[in-house]
Amino acid sequence: MTTRFGLDELAEMLHTPVAAVRAAVDDLAARGELTAESFVYGDKNWRIAPSDTKRIQSWIEEQVRRGQLSLDKPTRRVVRKVRVTSED
């Protein structure tokens, strides 16, 4: 059985956001450039074959080079809770 990767696993391997990997997979699938070993299941879940990882990586690099895709790392949001005590 062939090992396949999920979008989150592939994003972690490529050190890119999941949204960029999803955009690459959706575009390559629409153009028919993914192998038959990669497939969508469920609603938006993909199983990506190892043979397609280089193609996806190249698509992401090309889009970044053209300036059509930005790989900004998400900023961490810090929530501070302040507890106010009343002195009666």
C-alpha cells in the first residue's frame, strides 16, 4: 500500500501554511496535473501521493516567485486575562 499524506502533514514537511498547500493541490487537480494516486475524499480532505509532493512544492515556489502567494507565518495572538478584585 502506498503511503499518502494529508494536507497538514504535507504543509509541515514543506514548512508552508496549509492554505498554500490546499491552493496548490486544488489548482493542480483542476488542471489535471496530479497523478491518480492523489485523491480527494470526504468534502475537502486530500490524500497526496509522494510522487506529487515535488510538483506541489514547485507550484508553491513558482507562485511565491511571481508574487501571487505570500508565505507569511501567522502571528501568535496573546490574550491576557486581567482579574479585578473589588475590596468591599
